[in-house]
Amino acid sequence: MLRNLSAWHLVILVAVLVLLFGANKLPELARGVGQSLRIFKSEVKDLTADEPAGSPAAPVGLAPTAPGGVVPAPATPPGPQQPAA
């Protein structure tokens, strides 16, 4: 995909960026992109470090299912007995 780029393509691309954003905004734009990439990389590293190796993580908020896709009913603790009238 990027194999067909020549020096003229890059010159035109830089000229368009300067025209769109202005010469003063380009360093700020590059700094913001760099910070975003650094944050993204650190978050991805934290995600991979949190998961133990060899065990897939269960999705958060989903109830475990029994074989056949049936969701088991939650166990209810026994409440006080009503006296028979």
C-alpha cells in the first residue's frame, strides 16, 4: 500500500497539512498524537499484564451458563417461615 509513495507524494501531503492546520498548529497536533499513542500502548500493556497466561478472561457482567446455554437460577437464602393459619 505504501510502496507506491514517492518523494512528491510526501511533499504534497506535507503542503496540504500545512495549508489545513497552519504551521503553528502542526507541532501541537504531532505532540497530541504522540501522547495518545503512548497512553494507548500503556493501556494495552496493562490489559495483557492483568490476564493470567493460558486462561481466557470471562466477559464482565455476563452470567455463567450451564451446558446447553441455560442460565442457572440464583440461589435464594431461606427466609423466615410463615406460620400456617
